[in-house]
Amino acid sequence: MVDEEEQKETMQRELQSRVITYKALESNLTNFARQKDMLFSKLMEIQNTIASVEEINKSKSDVLFSVGSAAYSKGKPIDKNNLIIEIGAGVAVEKTIDEAKSILESRKKELEKAIENTQSEMNKIVSAMQQLEEDTQKILSGARPGAEREAAEDVEETEGAEEKFRVISNESEEP
């Protein structure tokens, strides 16, 4: 009888530990998904900037210049050969159109690599979560029927976490 109680307590501790690990992985996955969204937004901004730079060079009429907060001003570029571009730490320098596009393309590649790395980390987390889930199911299926039911009640909240994981995982696969 004491041995069964010990087994039950050991199984419950093991399952609780697995729930904690699963929740930590879930939290990490959520953080990486947010990071990926931010990187993707920045990538879209850079792609739009590159397209705008190309249009300025081609434009023979007025163009819209952003003055911030989704407000624009019409105008004609005085110098179609050069742009002012930030190079970091709040420092901006004048560069030719080609140099500016090269800097933007370089930033775009860095962001694409960062998105790729973030997705790779997310995939590792998903794999770890799936492995944890499989191992937990094996533990539960190896337990005696009453213990399995009791242990399953202790980790019932994991099912909600699994559903959240599936939603986050599906969202993270969209570009």
C-alpha cells in the first residue's frame, strides 16, 4: 500500500514537472512568435522603402513624403541622386540612391536570416513540446487505470495549453 502511494506521488511529481516544462516551452514559443511578427513587420517596411526609393528615381511628378503618423506631404525631390539614410545610433548620412538601396537590401537580408533563425528556434520548441507530450502519454498509459485517471486530472490544464500551442504554431507558419 505504501509502495502504491509512493508510486502515485512520484508520478504526480513527474507529471507536474512536465506541465511546468510544457508551460515554459509554451511561453518561449509565444515570445518567439511575437519576435517573428516584429521582424516580419520590419521586413515589410524595408521592402516598401526599397520600392519607394525606386519610384522616387523614376518619378517625374510629385511624390508623397511621409511626415510621420500616417501623414504625408506632396513634393518633388530636389535631389534624385542622393538620400539621407540612418546608419545606426541616430546617425544619418547622405548616400547615393544605389548605396542607399544596397544598405536597405543588406538590412533586408539580415531580417530574412533573423526570421529564418527565429522560425528554426520555434520548430525546436514545437519538437520539444511534442516529445514531452508523447513521453507523458507513455507514462500515463503505463500507469495502472486508477492512477492514470488521477494523474490525468492533475494535468488536465495541459490540454488547454496544447490547443493554444496549435494556434500559435499555425500562426507562426504563415509568412
